[in-house]
Amino acid sequence: MNFFEQIGKVAIGSRLRMLTDKVTEDAAKIYQLYNIDMQPKWFPVFHSLSKGKEITITELAKIIGHSHPSVSKIISEMLKKGYVIERKDKLDGRRNVINLSSKGKEIYKKIDNQLIDVNAAIEELSNQTQNKLWEAISEWEFLLEQKTLLRRVMEKKKERDSLKVSVVDYTPEYKQAFKALNEEWISTYFEMEKSDYKALDHPQEYILDKGGCILVALYDGEPLGVCALIKMNDGEYDFELAKMAVSPNAQGKNIGFILASAIIEKAKSLGASKIYLESNTILKPAINLYHKLGFQKIAGKPTPYARCNIQMELIVG
């Protein structure tokens, strides 16, 4: 156990498997103690069938929270022992139903006394501990149903990766990155258009000199995300959020959210009250990001882009 004390909670899976193996090993010997020829893994199925109702493997799997193949394998093993009967459903010949055989029912009667003693032993063990394992397991199961361990680790990874992201103002050294990152995503889903080349080939003249700005997201110093504010003079919107692109190699590092949040704050600092954007609904992660940031769908504005099928706005002032 010294290994687990050293490595800590990251080895929880291995430690739980060790505990499970230890309990399962004892469980097999306990059945022998009561002269019951049974494998511990059969018990949930045995108990469910002890109610006397015929049931399908699919229903059994749902009741005990096991996979269908797992329950099917247990049933096959119990059939060989003669503990269960499998037959066609009288009401639906396409289904097979399972029930305990007479031999199986006799075995389950013998388990009653064993269950009394096992329950008493578990209670005694529980009373000798400061932490109640049974209640803790229920809490863990509930919390992991709400959000899996995988999802929690992904979130922590994103938080840690976010610490390596910095957002800086555009300078000419990022001109190639600004173009390359945008060309990459546009070419993946659509075709480059005339307006794209205007902005990407001439960011200084088309965006910056007209009162707009460009921000660059650096990850460990490498430019992996870009976003622009293009000044609008239509009397309704102050800026268009445009030319936002994040390298596919940077997915899952929260760069899109950090960059978009920074560009919105930049717009606020420039006195903006409303920001406009154009996108396409095929870009689901981007659309979800915009909604998360507070953008709302609008319609009706003319657009120079053939690929645009959704327009959105954000009121910031």
C-alpha cells in the first residue's frame, strides 16, 4: 500500500480494483463456507431472478446495471449449472425469458443465512471505520453520473492549458499566421472568397487603418489563434467580429474562448455598444462559443460572403 500512499489519488482505479479483487476473493470462499456452488458475479442475477418473475436478458442488464453481453455470459454459466431455465416468451416468441430453476431456487434459499452473516460482518466493519464506504460509493456514483471522470479531467486539462495562453496585439510579424490560420479553416469547409483575400492579404489597410484591431493568441509563444474587429459604419453596429481562427492543433486548450473574450473586452475599451458577426451553422463549436459569449441570432443584413447563413449580434454597452 506504500505505493498508493506515494502516488496518491491518481491511482484510484488501480486501488479500487485491488479492493474489489480482495472482496471478490473472500466472497468466493464465503460461498464455499456455506457449501454453495456459486460465483460471486452471479449474485445480482440470482437476486433479481429470486423474485419469481420471468425476465429477459435485456431487462436483467438494465436492472443490475451491467452490459447485455456480461449478463448473457452469466446466464450461460448458470444454465450449465442448471440454476436457470431459458425459454421462449409465451406472449412474444421472438423473446427469450429467464427464470430460476428448481435447483436455482434451492440454492437461493441456502443463501439467506449467508446474507444475514455477511450483512452483519459488513456492519461490524463499517462501525470500525471513520469513513462510511457504502455512503461514499453512492455519492461518487451520483456525482459521476452528473459529470464523468473523463469530463472532469478534460476540464482540468483545459484549465491548465489556458495558463499557457497569452493574447497580444497584432504586429506585422504575425501577418503570415493571420492569413495561414484563416485560410486553413476556410479551405477546410468552404472556398476562399474575394473579401477574404482583402482582409488577409492587407490587414493593415483593410482592418487596422480603418479603426479596427487584430488580436493574436499565443500558446507557449506560438501564434495558434487570431481574431479581428472590423470597424463598421452602418449606424447600427460599431464593429464586426471577424476572421477568428484557431489552429486544429490547439483544440481543447480553451484558446477560442480566451481569444473571443479578449476581443470583446477590446471592443468595450474602444467604446463599442454592439458587435456583429457572420458565420455558418456547420461550424457548430464556433456557434456554441458565440452563444456562450452572449451573441444572439439576427437576420436581414446584406453580406459579401456566400458561405454566411447565420448572423449574430452582441450588445456590450
